[in-house]
Amino acid sequence: MKKILIAFCFAIFLLLTGCNNSIYTVNFIVEGEIVSTQQVKHGDDAVAPEDPELEGATFVKWDQDYKNVKSNLDIKAEFEKEEFIVIFLDADGNVLKEETVQYGDSATAPDRVLRDGYRFTSWDVDYSYITGDLLVTAQFVQQFIVKFFDYDNSIIDIQYIDYGLSATSPISPTRENYTFIGWNS
């Protein structure tokens, strides 16, 4: 009797575990959007959709296994951002800085850009949202030093003036028993 009871329990166990007819929902998700939904029988495999495309990124893999499905699954696409080279150049074409930047990120310009006799004004292109390899060139304006001297050759004022602009006269100097009539050039 004991053997029959054990065999009967074993048969019930096999019947219950071997006859799972459950259907599960498997969602494939790309950037928060469901791109494929499948109804999969217990133990069967889901079928992944074509590898998804995402601007500025490369598909790497699905985040979990979808073989031998035994529950509802939300499977997410994993991507790796593309990387680009951004090169900062001086006015003569010399490399000031080179950096690798991920798609959509901003490059970081060099701290100081110097050129004798010139003042840095800007970079020639925007580098705040990188979508490909990029050359960024420093822009300069020629600059002149204008010095104003007093009657005894002491400096009254020094101004750095951009090309095409005029210096601003300082306050007229004073000297006892003299009248200031203007600057010599």
C-alpha cells in the first residue's frame, strides 16, 4: 500500500509539473517604447525582433535571456553611445587639444588660447552637441597696444585696442602753467 501511495503521489507530481500550459507576455523595449510583444508558452523561446537602431548609439544586446520563458518578461535593449574625436586648433592649425566625446555630449575647450599680438574671440564652430568628428579652430582679432604719455614720458594709460577700433582718450593731463591742447598722434 505504501508503494502504491508513493507511486500515486509521484504520478500527481509529474502531472502537475509537466502540464504547465501557461502563456506569458514577453515585451521587447527600446528606449521606453515596446517594439514587440509576444505570447509565449511556458518553456518556449521568444523571438527577438531585428536589432534596433538608435541615432548616435550602437545596439549591444538585450538585457536578459528570452529562452525557456517561465514568466512575463520586459526585455530592454542596451546601447553603447558612439564616440567621436574633437580636435581644437590654434589659428595656425596646430593641435591645442584632442578629446574623445560621446554622441550628444559637449566637448571641453582648452582653458587658455594665446597668440602674440592678438586677442582670442571665439571658436569657429559649435561644440556643445557632438554628432561626429569635429575640427574646432580658434578665432582671433589683431590687437594693438596704445600708450598715453605725460609731458615727462610717464605713462598715463595703456589700452589694448582691437583692429579697426579707436583708443579712448584718457582724462586730459594737467601741468602747472600749461594748457593741454591734445595728443600728438
